[in-house]
Amino acid sequence: MQEYCRSVRFHSSGILTKKSDVYSFGIVLLELITGRPAIKKSPGISLYIIDWVTPLVERGDIQSIVDSRLRGQLKDSAAWKVVEIAMSCISPSSCKRPNMEGVLSDLKECLRLETGIGYDNYMDNSASLEMPSAELDMAPKPR
């Protein structure tokens, strides 16, 4: 059975790193796209989202991966891009995980696939995505 947090460096040292943050972000992306918790507990068994989604990815079954509440709201190409990003983030080998700048770039590409317009144009046309700068001061500092 796979563990929720596979970062060997974290398990051996107890120290979180940028790459362990990327792993955690990948888990969050999977939770968002699937609508499932990271760990689904039943009496006597725990099903990890990674163990659930990996065979579906290998079969190319995007319809089973995407949360039913998102179907029809999200293009398959954008859904696949999110899944690909998440899977790269949760690579068992931390050196194979992207950095967050790469993840951001990939998410911008995903947004372009979904909207059909560039990220910069989307941001110019979307006031709903703006955050007050005061909230940014309260965000945790990056590692």
C-alpha cells in the first residue's frame, strides 16, 4: 500500500521541503479534480487517492477520474492537463517533481485550454480572480 506522504526526505528528517510542498499540492489538485478525499477510510481499510487514480490514468479513463459535478463544465483536454500536473507533482522521486514555477506555468496552459484565450487576457477580463493585497500579507512564507 502506498503512503499518503512518500517523501523519503520528510520521513527520514521530519523536514518539509519545496518538493514535499509540490507533492502536497499534487494531492490537493487530485482532490479538486476528483472530488474525493486524499484518504477514504472504511472499516479496516484506507484507500489512498493515488492508489485509486493511478489505474484510471493508466487506462485513460478521464470520465471516471473527474468529479461528476464538473462533467460538462470542464473540457476533457483541461481535465487531462490538471491530472497530468497532479501526477507529476506526486512522483515518488522528489527529484522528478516539478518546481512550483513549472506547476504555475502548466496551470496557466490548462486555463488557456479551458477558456481558449491566453492567461494574461483572461486575467484582464476577470475581476473575480483578483485578491486584495492585504490578504497576501497574511499568507505563509514559502519554504
